[in-house]
Amino acid sequence: MLTSRLSPLYPLTAITVILLVYFYYSLDLEFTPGGFKPQQFTRPPVADGKFDWAKRVEKNPVTSFIQLPMRGAVKIPRIQFRFQEDSVSAARETIEKRNEVKQAFKHAWSGYRNRAWLKDEVAPVSGIARSHFGNWAASLVDALDTLWIMDLRTEFEEAVEGVKKIDFTTTADIEINTFETNIRYLGGLLSAYDLSNGKYPVLLEKALELGDLLYAAFDTPNRMPITRWRWQRARDGENQTAGYGVVLSEIGSFSLEFTRLSQLTGDPKFYDAIQRVTDMFAEQQQVTKLPGMLPLVGNAKEADFGADRTFSFGAMADSFYEYLPKQYLLLGGLSGQYRRMYEHAIDTAKDNLMFRPMSKENVDMLMTGNVYMKSPSDIELDPLGQHLTCFVGGMVGLGAKIFDRPDDIATARKLVNGCLWAHQSMPTGIMPETYRVVPCDNTTICAWDEKKWHTEVARWNNDFEPTASAMKKNKWLEENRVYPGFSAITDRRYILRPEAIESMFILYRITGDKKLQDDAWNMFRLIDTYTRAEFGHSALRDMTVVPPPKSDSMESFWMAETLKYFYLIFSEPDLVSLDDWVFNTEAHPFKRPHFK
Ligand SMILES: *[C@@H]1O[C@H](CO)[C@@H](O)[C@H](O)[C@H]1NC(C)=O
Ligand SMILES: *[C@@H]1O[C@H](CO)[C@@H](O)[C@H](O)[C@H]1NC(C)=O
């Protein structure tokens, strides 16, 4: 049949076909970002009167770009549990739960839409609009992919229209926090573009517009980025240098977003920019005060992270570590560097940061604290718990699967147990932002020891006397609302953070353990009840008071992360499967590459 239709152009067509076949098979060896053909995405022209960041003349130009690793094919082990079909009634119950989460999201979204459209945030109690992330509509961009995942297509399309109005070439803010801008905005745009399968090119255009702006923060003599960035200096052609004292997580969490941007646009400069930062960390990882880990603060101007003595998986460090296994996934396993860096870090952390807290219930759990290196042999552990560190369970679970470290699954589960216990120990059932607990010396045997508890309370509270009568001690503990197992509650707020549910979601997808869904449901009910306000959901001031007072703040991560993870834990396991997607630290899933 085909031969009868041969046209006079047949020889030309044949050459094209041969070329295409050749191309296809050469791609076979190459990395093809999942679902997309490698794109050469053309920048749309910049409107009159706007600064064209893509054409800005660099002071410290890169002479040769480090290219995305593209050759070879690595088989990454399956991450998700092989789920069986749910029984019908269980499925119905789960769908109802998912719908409750969706209703909560719609409540928050409509507060933002009606009161703060195109502003960064709505204040959920007063209904006023707030801007503190460049005034680029943080809540809208951050929630785009959640709208898609929850199948709110009308709202999604309206939000995409909103995105067209955002101007990422400028801001009224003098200083840009490049870290927050990257994870919330760039991550949000790329994820929405990926999820909608490239159907809305404006999302990638805007990601590129923002990427071109952020790229100028890397224009320093040693190519280390500026984290608190006076962007106008770059626009005005002034010399820039990276900071003397920069936060590890802020300088070390650009990799996923910049890599995805290079993958989707074909412009190598973004990947090049972050790979130079990674190479610096890789060089220094084994020569810090705690070899294997990087400290909270470093000198980016001199590219030196050797001086600081404090190490943690919590605030100021977290996503630097989180991005090591995730970047490995986004690169399709083609860079062993990220795997090595992760394994060094996690082995060091297990030996030094992780501990088992003592509890009356004798819960088999783990937490990670902060370590202060007085000297190479004098290591001080501060048993500080933080909601932020609750992401660690998910990270360790992912690492266990993709790097074939089966023992780490149990570790991940115990870390999740630690966060659940911290929630369940509060009268509100919601864990506080930071607190201290009592570490056991031994992770297998950790019996309750009342005296030890009191000694630890005294260590962190000058006015607590462990020698006082039992009645007096009990009165102090009651008045100060310090509960068994806790030695202090240092920050009693809940600011709508996602990290606890994030790890529960990941562990659920890895293990299929339905108990995690039950715990998630209890957690969601309490959070929704206490935080619900007229125009959204509000951060809470004190998790030791029932009901907890509201503080009139709803950060964009509530709709971007917390509600998304609550929704996904009650969704079909193939909705944003961990075997197809990798989440950035703001819960924005990027499509993982697959090899033909
Ligand atoms: C900017 O940096 C260049 C190259 O290091 C140097 O020659 C020049 O003097 C600097 N300009 C200012 C204003 O410091
Ligand atoms: C914990 O205690 C058990 C039982 O006494 C012992 O076998 C084990 O070696 C201890 N582990 C550590 C890390 O001290």
C-alpha cells in the first residue's frame, strides 16, 4: 500500500527517515529528559524597557560549560511499593479523605484568589495581602502544580493567565533571597510545566526569564552564587563577590531546579552554574571539622567551608543534603558524585547526629540533632528537635531504595516515628517548631529514667531544680508545659510546615504501610481544625495550648507542600509516582529522565 503512494520526493523523504532513525538511535545512548524530546527552547524577546538578563555581559564569564552527563544508562532500583488494588470500601474511604484535603486547599486558594491575587500571600485571619518574596505572586506560582495534581483545571488555567503578568526581570525589593526564589518560583514553574506535559509554554518562558535573572547571582570571580543578592548591582554592571558567611542550604540547593532548566531548554549554563558549586563541596566534604558533612555556615567568597564547627540536618543545612540523592535521580544516575556525597554524609550522620530519644512509651524512634565539634575527638550533641529535620526520614528512605541500602528503611521508619511521637506528645497533637529531648546512649535499650529526664530539664532551664520535692518539680513542669521526654520546648509555634507529612508520604509510597495513612489522617484533621481561618489557614503560636492562638500568616508552602503531600498520601500510588518524578524541597515534582 505504501509503495503505491511513493511521491517524486521519495529519495528526499528516505534521507530524512534515515537521518531521523540515526538521530533516534543516537538519542538512545543519550539522556532524554522523560517524556520530552531534548528541547532547544528559544527565548521570547524581552519587552521594551525591560532589562534583558539573558544578554547581560558577564564580568566573570565561563569559558567552557560543564555539560549535563548524557552517556550511559544506569538502572535505578524501583522506589515504590507494589501496591495491590484497594478493597472497594477502603478505596472509598481514602477518596473521601483525599476530597477533604482538596476542600481545605480550595478554601485556602479562594482566600488567596479573592484577597491577594498576584500578591505573595494572603493573611488568613485579616484577609490583607502581603509581599515578601519579590512580589511575584509567591502563593500562586508555588501552588500551580498542586492545582494540577488536584485536578482543579479551571483554577489552573486562571493561574497560568496570572503567571503571564508576572515580571521576573525586576522587583521592588532591594535584596533577593536567591534560595527561596529558586525553590518556590523556579521550582513551581518547572513543575507545572512538567506536569502539564509542556502544554503551557509560558510556564517555561517565565522559568527561563527567572533563571536568567538568578544566573547573574553566579557572576562572581569564583562562580559561587550570592545568596542574599543586591540584584541591581548585577544589572548596573558592578563587580560582585560571593558572601563571607553563607548558609549551607541556601548556597547548596540550586541543583535540581537549574538542572531541570538546562534539560528543558537545552541551555547548558544553568547546569554548569550549579555543578561548580557541587564540585567545591565535593572537594571539601572530607576535610571539614566533621569529615563527611558540611557545616551550617561557610565562606563562599574564598570557597572555604572548613572553619565552622556546627553540623545538622535541620535549619541552615537541610536541603543541601536532601538534594544529593534527588539530583542523582534527576541526572538518571549518570553522576556517581552525588551518590558518593550522599553516602559519606549519611554514614557520618548516622554515627554522630542520630540518636534515640527517651520516652515513657519506650517508642522505637530516632531523631537527628545538632553536633558541635569542640575538637576532632570531642563531639557535643545538642538533642535539638526541629520540625524541619522531619524531612530526613523521607530522604533516608529514598536513599535506601535507590542506593540499595536496605537497612536504612528501618532507620527511615524510626525517624518518622520520632516526628509522630513529637506530634502525639503535644496536647494539640501537632509538634512544635523546635524542642529538646533526652538522648539515650544506646539505640536498642532506652528505658525511661525519670531522674535522667529531670537532670536534662535542669540543663536547659535554669529555674528548674532537679533536687526540689516531687510536688514542686511536677508543678514547674505543668506550669511550663514541658512534657515527659522533653527537656525544653524552645519554639512552640506550628507555621504550617510540611516536613512531617512529607516523610510519611514518601515512606508510605516505599513501604505501603497503611498505618502511615491513618496517622496522616489524624494529623490532617487536627491541623485543619486548629489552623482554619476566614481567608485560609493560619500559622499557630503555641502547640502546648488548646486551642492554639493564630498568628495571621500563611506561607506559600502550605498550599505548595503541606496540602499536596496530604493529598498524595490518600491518592492512587501512580499519581506522581516516585519512580517517575522527583520532588524539589518545595514539593515541586520534576519529571525523571528515562532511558530508552
Ligand atoms: C572589577 O573587577 C575587575 C577584574 O577583577 C577589576 O579590574 C576592576 O578594577 C574592578 N572594578 C571595580 C570598580 O572594582
Ligand atoms: C546497647 O545495649 C546492648 C545490650 O546491652 C548492647 O548489646 C549493645 O552493644 C549496645 N549498643 C551500643 C551502641 O552501645
